[in-house]
Amino acid sequence: MSYPKLEVADVFRRHGAAWRAANEAHLSLSQRRVMTAIEVCRTAALGGHVERCENCAHTRIAYNSCRNRHCPKCQWPAAQAWLAAREAELLPVAYFHVVFTLPAAISAIAYQNKAKVYGLLFTAAAETLTIIAAEPKHLGADIGITAVLHSWGQNLHHHPHVHCIVPGGGISPDGKRWIACKPGFFLPVRVLSRLFRRLFLQGLEAMHAAGELQFFADLVSLNEASAFAAILAPLRRAEWVVYAKKPFAGPKQVLAYFARYTHRVAIANSRLIELDETHVSFRWKDYRESGRRKSKVMRLSAGEFMRRFLLHVLPNGFHRIRHYGLFANGHRADKLALCQTLLDVPSAPMHRDNDDDNGPGVSDHEPPPCPCCGGRMKIIETFDGPLSRPYRVRRLDAL
């Protein structure tokens, strides 16, 4: 198994201590914890185990993962486990990808009120899709939605948006038939955009009126109702970005997409190019340019890179993967079984538990094969590190 030569962890280990000390007053506890988790991920600090090849007796030491959902190294195993649980839920229909994006003017409000505004973004996007899909002139059906929050753009600036994956059809109101959408077309984007704008602004106004939003620093004036109303006024006339991508070719393409998007973090290690005494360089794409989007290189000071990365730390307990409509956690298995019956496909066992990712990730996966002979590696000893409590060494053959 090959790993990127440069990692986000290298930036934090090399520059994190000094930057953390200089910006202590501006870092939240969650951000400091994310930094520490990434710094110690797969190091002796977290302990690990000793593996031995069953064929050639080659021995190696493997250190434990931090399992933090913001860590670039820990997300691929977590995504694979999540996908395995969701595979039985795929329906034999076309799937569509719809993206709902907040205007730049709301980005700062969202950053200072992440849990509230991100939650509203999810709700407004899901309600928009379900309301329009339920209208007889569009689809006239109950649909299922899986939504994933991303809060970043390619340049790591704060850019909140949700990716919604939706089957191309739904269940009729009487629950007796499957209604398929038109080939290659799901719902009108312009209609979605305007309803999304209205629902989101209504929800944001209600939060402000109820005193649920907090504003600090440059935004402190927005605590006043008049100033808040003035900020929202031009947004009622602006066009909000709702983007519908081409439908997926089939279930395999849906799974491949999920693998890339459900557990993505602000930047993958594979995009990093260079780290020196003062700066970090990484690849990015400028989606504002028309025509072919060629990869560019951005060079930031190490401090600015860390600041932008930490903009995207989620509140504790916040679910970044959510299900709505037919896929809502309370009745997902039953509704999917009905969909399979209406589509005349065999049903399969499904996970009824809440599969969202607000807690630690999955445990370390099966050890990679032996680098010498390709044989199976067997764990023969485990040990804790200084950040494990209590510190001890355990031999499996002695247990």
C-alpha cells in the first residue's frame, strides 16, 4: 500500500505548535483537538500492534489511527465501511446529484452559527426536493434523499453546500406504484432554486427572531433586527445556486461517487505538493473560470493553510450525512423494502441503525498483505502509547 509523500499531519507537526501558541485565543477546543488527533495519527503516541506474516515470518509494527472524522488518513476505511452498509439499499434506477449552495453573504453568518445554519441548509434543501417532487406537475411522488455537507471550496475558503443524491423516481401517494422521472431529467433547477431561497431565508429569519443566532467581531451589528434585515434584503432578489449534475450511469457509479464524497475532508493528502519552512503548496481547481478547469497550484503560508483547514471543523455531535423522505432513519428499511417490491427486485438485509458519522470512525481494517511475499499478516501483539490509558503491552498469545 502506497501513501502520499506529504500529509496534512506533516504541516501540523512541523508548524502547529508555534501557530497554536500564537493563536490560542482564536482556537476552539474542537479545533485544538482536531490538530492533536491529526498530529498523533498512526504514531507511537496512540499505540498499535505487531504483525507477523504467516508465510515468511516478516514482522512489522503498525500504529493506531486517530479515527477523527476530520483526519485525511482515517476517512477511506470509514467510507468503505459506510458503503458496505449502504450497498444493499441501492435501487435499480437512475440516480441524480443535486447541489445546494449558500450565497457568499451568508458564509460568515454560517461560520459563527455552524450547528444552526448548517442544520437549516440540510432542512431547506431536503424540503425543497420533497415539496417539488410531490407536485403532480413535476413528479407526484415521495422521494428519498441522502445529503452530505461540505463546507469548503478547492481553495479551502468557507463555502457551505450540500450534495444530495436522489433516486430518479419515488413512491406514489397511495403507496401502490413506483413513479419514474423522465429519462435524464429529475426536477427543474430554477424552481428548486427559488423555493430553496425562500425556505432558507424564512428559517434564518425565524432563528434570528427567536434569538438563536449569535454574532461576534465584525458581525456584532447583526444582533439588531434592522441590520440583519438589511443584509438579507438583496439576497431575496439574487439567484441562488442550485446545480443538477448528469444522472449516474448505474449503481456502481453511485457507490464510487459516495466513496469520494461522503467522508471527504477539506483537503486530501494527495493534493499537497510541497512543504518548506514557511509555506505549503497544493493543487486546486478554479471553478469560476469558464471552459476547461485546469489544475492550479496555490501557495499559502503554513499558518494560513492551517487556519483555512480548521475553518471546517464541525461542531461536536453534528451529523454531516443525513437521510430524508423515504430514506429517513426512522423508517428507511421499511420504505426501501417497499421500493424494492414496487420495482420487482429482490429485497436484501438492511441496516436499521443510524449510520451518520458524528462519532469516532470505524476500527482499523484488515492489515495489508506482507510486502515480501504477499501473505496474510497476523497480529501477534498489541500495545498502548502515552496517549492511551493505561499504558501497557499485551501479547495476544498470552491472553
